[in-house]
Amino acid sequence: MSEQFQVDVDSLEGYARSLDDLQGAFDALREYAVRYGCDKSGFTGLLALLHPGVDLVGTLFGETLNFGQDRLGGTADGIRRNAEVYAAADQAVQDRMVKIMEQANRVI
């Protein structure tokens, strides 16, 4: 069954790097949300009553971004670990093949 698919370890490592790069987008979103989305400077008079709501929404959005960033980082780490496992398995097969060839050359 294993000969029916092939794993490109370099591509897996590239995917993990891409996911790491995407984590910077979370930081940019967080900064934008704090700067513009949670800006209460224009809330005067009766609109001042909305300050706690805006704070709550900003906090919830920030926590959601933290969760997403954490999951993205965990996914990148998992892909990286899988790449290491596949690389180690490939190396083990290659080492076995070298030993088999050495033994075959001794017999011949």
C-alpha cells in the first residue's frame, strides 16, 4: 500500500513555513482591530454607554485571534513533525537497501 503514494518532505516543510508566515497576518489583524475597530474616541454623550460593549467585542475578537494563531502554529508544528517522521522512514529504508546491496555483493 505504501508504494501507492509518495511524500515530498520538502513540500511539507514549505507548507509549515507558509503557515508560520500566516501567523504574521494575525498580528496585523489584531493591530488593525485595536487601532480602528475598538476606537471609542467618537463615542460621546449617550454613545459613551457603548464603551463596555466595544471593549467586550474587542476582547472577544482578540481571544479568537489568539486561538486561531495558536491552532495555526500547532498545525505547522504537526506538519513539521510529520515531515521529520517521513524523512526518518525514508532514511531507514535507504540504509536497509544499502545493507542489502552490500550483502548481495559479498555473495556474488
